[in-house]
Amino acid sequence: MAKEQKSKVLSKKHLARIEREQMQTRWILIASGLVLLIVIGLVAYGILEQSFFRPRQAVAIVNGDKISTMDFQARVRYTRQGIVSRYNQYAQFAQAFGNDQSTQQMFSDQLQQIASQLNPVPLGQQVLDEMIGDKLVAQEATKRDITVSDAEIDKLLQDSFGYFPLGTSTPKSDIPTQVP
């Protein structure tokens, strides 16, 4: 014999309770979805703010030209790296040549002076002042129609590094050479 399933009798009370639970479940799901959506939105905004909006903000505006945070940070990193390299170089000099007390004191003074340049606030202000000066010079050069060609830049770089792509130039004598 197979058991017959009893059919459940649902009263109005039971139906009202089931309906109320379904409505509560629906509201909980909607509220959870909204909270999740708000959290995802805030995280997305934070990421966009840090990686897109803030680096493009102007640190300074010089006669309409802006200096962006991204450019400023890159220049500060470059300057700081140069100072750290110079500090390391003096530290190596101190180890190699600092046998007597006066030489050691001289290197110690130099190292302290270089280390003081790494203070973030004055370093940032110095770099910002340099960048503003560069913008002013570029604007004035444009205003006066002063241009520099790529060939002139290459020539200056080659001369400053002592690079002669066609071989070293030899000085010419003013004395005429005559063979008898």
C-alpha cells in the first residue's frame, strides 16, 4: 500500500504569513543589493579618484598652463633619486678616502647637508618652484618666438657628454705646413 500524501490545508492566516515572509525576503534582497551597489560604487569612485582624477589635478597654474600632480610627482621622484645617488657617492668617497679625522668630518658635513635636502616639504617646494620657472621661461620663449631645433639639442647633448659620432675632432694648426 502506498501512503497517500496528506494535502496541507492552508488557512488565510498561513497564506498571510507566507506572503509577509516573501515580502520581507524581497525587501531584504533589495536592501542587500542596494548596499552592495553602493559599496561597489564607492570602491570604483575611490579607484578612479586615485588613478585618474587626482594625478590630473593642477598643482600650479602658470599663466594658463597647468602643472599636473602626475608631472610634479615624477619630477620630485627624479630629483629625489639624484639626491640619493649623490648621497651614496659621497658615502663611498668617505669610506675610501676618510682615513683622517678632518677628511672624515668634511664628508660627514657633506652627507648631512645632502640628507637635509631629502626633507619632503622643502624638496617639493623647490621642485615646484623650478617647474614654475621652466613654464615661465617656455612661455617667454614662445612669446619672443625663440625656438630650438632638434639638431641644436642633439649637438648640445653630444658636446656635453663628449660624444662625437663622426670621431673626435682634432684641432687645426694655424701654421701652414710646407714640406721642403
